[in-house]
Amino acid sequence: MDDNNVPAFELGDVLATRCGNTLTGVFLPGSRIALSAFRQITHRSRDAPTETAGQDPVLIYLAQESTLFDEPVLRSVLAEANATFATLQQLGLRATRAEYVNISRAYRSIVRACLEKLEQAKKSPEVQTDEPRLRRFTDAIIVFYAAECLWHLFEILYIQNNQLVVPQLLDWARFHSPQAEDRATDLLLMAEEASESDDYWSILKSLIMLGEIDVTRAILSQNRKAVQPAFKAAELILKSMPVYQEGYALQKFHSQWEYWHVDTERKIQTGLFATEPELEQVLRLVTGDNVQWDAGIKESQDCYEYLPGYLLFTKPTCKPFELRIAAANWLNRWHLLRPEREHSNMNRMIMQLMDHDIRLFIYEAQKLNDTHWFSTHLIDLIHHCGQLKSYFDQNNIDLPALRHSMIYEYGSYLMSSHNLWQLGIDYLDCCKQEGQAAIELLLPRISLRSERQATKLINLARQRGLTSVEQEICKVLSKRSYDGERYGNALEWAIRSKDVLVVTAVADFILKHYSRTGNMLCPDTIANVGGRMFISPRLVFLSKYYEFYEFYRTRDFLSASELLVNLLESRITPDYFWPSLLIDSMPLLESKDPKIFAKETVAILHHIETELVPIIERDVTKYGKHHTETVFKDYRVENVDEILNLMRLACARNLARALIIENTMPVA
Amino acid sequence: MFDVEPIIADHKDVIHDVVFDYYGRRMATCSSDQTVKIWDEDGQGKWSVTSSWKAHSGSIWRVSWAHPEFGQVVATCSFDRTASVWEEVIGEKVSATNAPTRRWVRRTTLVDSRTSVTDVEFAPKYLGLLLATASADGIIRIYEAPDIMNLSQWPVQHEIANKLPLSCLSWNTSTYMVTQLLAAGSDEAATPTGKVFLFAYSENARKCVKIETVNDITDPVTDVAFAPNAGRTFHMLAVASKDLYIVNLRGVTDATGISKLDIQTIKFSEHNCPVWRVCWNMLATMLISTGDDGCVRLWRMNYNRQWRCAAVLKAEGSGPTYEPAPPTPTLATTASATAKFYKKGTIGNQVPWH
């Protein structure tokens, strides 16, 4: 499937076509490319404005592969097909043929339903007045009509795989040439009057050529001359035409059919219908008369329209493998008679199917402007039902690899487009490790527009065990909340990310903010941290300190004291928080009835001397004595030395009180 | 078939780099006019400039976005021998009803280079907030922000000197086999030696060292790009040189237990002229190459993993003027020779390109 004929597009950018300039491009998510004029300069060239700077507009072109699926109506096709696709994956490779036919029909009914909706929507005034939208609808109808038509034929020939194909082919042709049937209904409604209708006979002929024998008979029986012998004889011929039924002995049918055929030809030759030339022409069509059929071909819309009918009257027991020759002959004939008509792609693809050239068919199917909806789902179905396995083997096509790559491409296309990612993920789930890896790359790149969407993404990641994706999303949200000054959210998402660095950073920020201003940010979030605090020692400290802060606020000084002493002992206090913590202890130390025991008071004093004093000294040597950039940024502290002395004093006083009480307590 | 939407960039001179953020919703552009512009896409897909500032006193070569978990951060590098890190911050609230204004603040200027800084790129996020620069005097510097909440500190972590001037660099985002893998290219034309170098962190030396030179590519190299890795067991590096190259790197362990990289170079000569830039799509199923022939080529990997040119986008043409759409074909018309870009939405030819 080499295609040396690489399609080319012209952009026509003035700046880019200037001497020495060229075009450059980068990819964006969602099959988009940004193009801009480019000029290669190196570090050796002089850095000066380009000679032509300012003369041409500098443009960036955002090129997007055109897609039909921007319309909500069409998006439902994707969603429904996604469900059918999932059903097929569950069926697996060993289901019965009938089940695969059902799947195939399900896909087709999705397309048919969509076509109906499209036709309706197209007629609505808002679409009619919106030129580009109208064109989109028209395009979509063309594409999906083609998809349905081809799929239907494919289903008949390669999925149902019946021994005889003519009856199904007739259904197929009738469905896709509905005009004749519409007009036949009109004639039936007109009853007798119909006989005078101008196109009476031409309609009857096209009905015959579509194999609609019963309808033709019904119309003929309403003719004013229906009682005349010619009409009666015609009715008899049509009525007695043998129709092959499943289970009938082929040989017997053949002889019956031959007899009927010869008999009819004989009747025509005897001039039984000479009085009714038009009726005779109809009957000549029934006998497969070349002159009449040639005339019919000249009237036909599409080359495949009357092929099934022709087969019905000339080769009613045509088998799939015989169809190839019959179709090729028919095509040549059609071409000879209609040399002016060029073959449309769809006709070519229909012939490829009849000609058993699946390889070319698939290649052409990929060119359908449906972002590979048709080819992907069809190939997946081919792979599952296994009918064509030997064909692909003989043609050296690795069907599983082809299917895999199609599904992978289709899935990643959906997943990287903005509104469709939820559908894409199911396709990528079928692509083994490669699909998993693609999900891992694409999932975190879906822009997080709301927390609800983020939660959805996180759940999808969690179902697939993609912890790194989950973490990444949480971290992004944490940072985003932090930048937006929503610190409670920032802490919450940081905790959910379970990333020590991020959690520590946010907790640090909250603690520093507290020691600087005395305001505790996001108390609700901190109160709810609970058991999750053990992610980071800093978070443990924050939670515990908050607990202390709450005790203190609710005047539960005994519990507060106990917790404070624990915190001082815990060795998780960050350097910058020592001043805050020790200052917090002062009111408790100065309390009239001692809250802190002698032993603990000694410990506090110890901390003042071993933790706080060295920090102060370090800062003094680093920044000078009266610099504000010290760890002493606590809002309550201005004079460092004074506060240090006050602390020592408070300790001494509390120690004295505590010692007296502890040592004079009556022995219990 | 493409729908094309032109955006007036409003730069006074040629744009050197167009880079999209992680989600593809923001765009940074830099130009010879010494300014950087940040663009945002609104809900309707329209792009508009939200910030624009003079960032350097020389042409700005490249711009790079940091991962969003580090905030809204870009780095730029310039002919003026510096690289800078910029962060978007929320400004003062003007009124209660309006959204707070956002502006970009320079967090640091990295002045270590004595020559033009030719490329700058943030490292993959698993390494933390790291930034690599390449300069014309052949030195790669790797900076690290130790405190992710305070981006004013960027101490140099590694400095690797090379004999040849460097024009470009690229981080490998995958950790498969080798960690902290970095490629750099040189546009030196005088010597017939390999022009693409690979660097990685060496446990023994405890620093970043050069581990390989791609000897197959001896022509000047103007761009290198590691492909994103979606489950591959090897690394792909696209190289823009006299031709387009795709270099496959496989980690192999020899009999003595020493693991090294096996390098396989594939050349694509379709441009028939020097290639300036290369860019991968998100899953590395497609590649864009910019040639001196005024064309952008789109390459895609087919189902048996061969790279094929899928489409050519030409700079020339009659201009993006609106022309009425030709009558709708019954089906996709096959790839006829040339179709034009129209301003918005036209039936052209179908490219099986995604």
C-alpha cells in the first residue's frame, strides 16, 4: 500500500515565501498543527532585525484536520459505536456467525439512525441559514451514507457469507435506491388513474430492474386493462417465476427456472404481448433481454443499482465467488454504455468488495473523511469474525497488527481531542501495554477545567493503576490552588498527591504565614487531615500545632500545655517555627496556677538554650543584629534579646512555682 | 483536509519558536523582536495574547514551558548570552468583580554563558524542576530550583563542556534503561565528526557526562528532539541536519555486564535540502520536519512501524484567500496533486494522516 503520491497543501504565507524563509510547524494536542514562517539563523549570524522586518504580517496558522464530529448529532454516533465496540470485545473470537451479524447490524443501525437525524437537522432553519454548518451536515450525510452502503454490502458478502447472495443484494440495492419504491407507492395509491401517469412504464421498469416483482404485479393488477389477455398472461408469468428458497434442492430449482425462462421467452416471441409494447418491454427485462437492459443501464443512477436485479433474472443462484465475474462484466458493460460517467470512489469501493479486493477496499476506506470511524470498526469486526483470515494470510497482511494500529490511532485521536476523550480511553484499553502507555501519556494532558472533571480523571487513572497520573493531576491542582491563593484546596490536593515535597512545601507556607501574621490559614482543612498527616513530618507538625492552637483557643490550657511540651520534644519542629512555638509557651508558663510541671519547664528552658539561641546567633552572624530578614519574623516579636530574657524569666518563675507545689503535695 | 485559522502574531519580526503548554491551551511565542508573547485559547477555540513583554536584549531563540505542577513557568534563551525564567503571578485585584490581573515576572536571569544561549528546555518532571541550556561555546548547563515555591534560586547542578558549539538540546522524557538522558546537536560545519551527543547521569562520576556521539551524522545539526515514549522499549531521537534522521537508541548489556546504548540511524532524504526543525506529536506516531525547501513534511508511522511521508505543507501558494468550495464529491476525492488551504473550512482532499 505504498502511496508515492504524497498529498500536498499550499498555505501561501507571504513572509514564509520570502527569499530565505521557510515554513515550520509544531504539533498541538487534538490533531492540530501550528504553522509559522521560519528563518534559520545561527549564533554566527549577526543579531540584527531581519531586512524585511515589519513588511509582512507575522502569522501563525492553526491547522486542524477537519472533523465531522464537532456536531453533537454526530458525537452520538461515536458514543453508540463505542458501546457496540465494547460488546464485540466481550464476544471475543469464538462467537457464532449470527452474533457477529447482529453486531454488524447494530453498527449499521447506528449509522442509519444518525443519517435520519442528520436529514432532519439539516432541514431546521438554524442549519439552513448557517452556510458552514449546512455544508458540514451535507458532508456528513455523504460520508455516513457511503459508510452504511459499503458496510451493508460487506456484511452480505463477508459476514453473513450465505451460499446465495442475490436476495440480500436485492435488499441492499433497494435500500440504497429508494426513489423507485417511493414512486411505486404513489402509483398504488392512485389505483386505476395510475395507468395514465406519464412515468407509469418507466417506474415499472425500474421496479423490475430492482427485482420488485410483487410490487410490479400489484401495480399491473390495478391497470385499466388488467382484464385483457396480455395483462393476464404477464401476471401469470410473474406469479409463476420460481424463487429460490433456503433448503430447496438446487438442481430441481434450476430445471424449474430454466423451464419458466424458456417458456416466457417463447410466449414473448409468439407475439402474445404485441398489442402492449410497453408491457412486452417489461417482460423482456424479466427474461434478461440485452437490448432492454442496456436501455435500463442508460437510465440508472449508479452502476451497482440494477446489478442485483440483473442477476435475479439471469443468474438467480449466483454464489459469492461467481459474483466477481458477473460484477466485472456488468461494470464493463455499464462503462461502455455510459462512457461519460466517471467512477465515483464509492462505486470503485463497491466493485472492490464484489471483486474480493479487500486490501484495496480497506485502503480506500481509510480515505473516507470520518476520522477512520468506518475503517477502524470494520477491521475490528473482520478480525473478530475471522471469515477473511485466510485472505489476509495469503496477502501477507498482518490483520491483528493492522487492527491494533487502527484502534490505537483511533483511540488516541479521540482521546487527544477535547470533547471526545472519554470515548477514546475504551479503545486504548484494548491495545494492551501500548494502549496503557498511551493512556498514561494522554490522560494527564486533558485540561482540568473543573474539580469534577479532575475527579473523573483520577478515577480513570486509579482503575488502571496509573498512580503517577493520579499524583500528577493532584499536584497540578495543588499548585493551581496555591497560585490562586486557595490554600485549603492546595493543602487538600497536596495531601491527595501523597508527594512529600509538595505537602511539605504547602505546610511550610501555612506555618510561615502563621508565624508572620498570627492567622491560621484554612483551619477547616487542617482539622480534617486526620490520619493522612503522616505523609510528611511537616504536616504532622502542622496538624499537631493546630490541635494545640485549638486547645488554647478553647481555653483548655492543661491539654494545650501537654501537647506543647510534646511538640517541643518531638524533634519535628522546623527551624523557623521555634520562636513561635516558644513564645506560645510563655502565657502557659506565666499562669498563676502552674500548667507545666517542673520537669517539662526544665525541658523548655533546655530548648530555648539549645535550639532558639543558636538560631538567633546564626541569623545575627548572617544578617547583622538589626536586620529584619531573620527567623524572627514572628509578628509578636520585635526585640529579640528582650523576648529571650522574658522567656528565661517565665521559665524560672514557673519552675519555682511548680517545684513548690510538686514538693509540698500531700502524699496520697 | 485541514481547517486553517490564521492568527495575527503581532511580532515585529520572524518568530523563532512557537511552543504550547502541557494541555495545548496556552502558547508562547518568541521572536527576533526580543519579545515573548503568551497566548490563551478561550472556550470557542479563539487565541488571544494575554501577555507580551520585552524579555531580552537580543533575538530570543527558544522558549520552554515547565510542567504545570510547578506553576505557570516559562524559560527563554537569547542571543544576549542569557537565559531567563519567568513566572506568572496574580496581580493586585483591581475590583471585586473583575478577575485579578495576571502578569509575568522575571524570576531569574542565568548569566553563566559567555556566548549566545542557543537552546533551553525544562527537564521531564520526574527529575524535579530542572532546566538545561546549551550555548554556542559548547557548554551544557543544568540548573535546578531546589525550592519549588521560590523560583529565584537556580544553582548550576552540572556543567558539561564540549569542543563544538551547540545549537540545540532535548531531554528524553522516558526513564526506560537510562535516566536523565539528554541529547545535544552542533551546527559546526568545519569538522567531519559526529554532531549529535548524548549525555546521562553517571552514578560513578556523580555527575552528568557525555556517554555517546552519534557518528553517522557529521553534517551540521540544527535541531534534535526525543520522541515521547508510549511503551516503546527503545528511544527515538529525531535529528534535523542535512537530511532528516531518526536515531533509535536501544539499551544493551554486553557479555561483561556493562550496559551501553546501541545506536541505529535511519536517514530520510525526501526534503532534498537541509532540515531545520523537527517536532513529534504526543504519542510519537507522527513527526513534523521543517525543510529549507519551504515545506513542512508530515511523517507518520504505518502499521508495520515504517515511517512514511504522509503530507507536505507548502509555504507558497496564492495565499489564504477565501474561495468557494468546489461541488461536493460523492466520496472523498483521492489525493490529487495539490489542494489549497482556505481561510476556513473547504472541501479539499483527504489525507489519511491521523
